[in-house]
Amino acid sequence: MKEFYSTSEAAKMLGVSRITVFNRIKTGKIEAKRFGRNYFISSSSLPRQEKTAGSDSDKNNDLREGVKRVVREYGTTLKKLGAE
């Protein structure tokens, strides 16, 4: 077991995307240290069991937020495409 993990390694361990890891770092759910352009996560900062019922809930929330953003940004265009 390593002391520090990159965001890619953490994503693989947690079964989520790198973007999700970055979002969790930004929101404070995962503590990370920044070195230059890269983040490194200590093994003690990683959640122990990510693949629980909560992870599906997180994915659903991420999906809902993504859909809301797309509709907000491209709603008019989507309506026009739907009318064709």
C-alpha cells in the first residue's frame, strides 16, 4: 500500500472517474495536496468503501446536475431540434 496516490490511481481504486475525484477534492470530500499541476491523495484520505449504496446516489446526483446544466445552457437549441 502506497502513502500517496495520484488522481488517476484514486479514481481506479474508488471506481469513479478522474473528474469525480477532482470534484470531490474541490468540495472537500477528499483531502489532497497539490504539487505543481498535480494533486496527490494520502491513503488515509481515501474513503475506505466507496462502492456502497451512496455511490449510486452520488452518480445519480452527478447525472441530474449534468442534465440540468445541459438544459440550462442548450435548452433553446434542444427545443428547436425537437421541433424538426
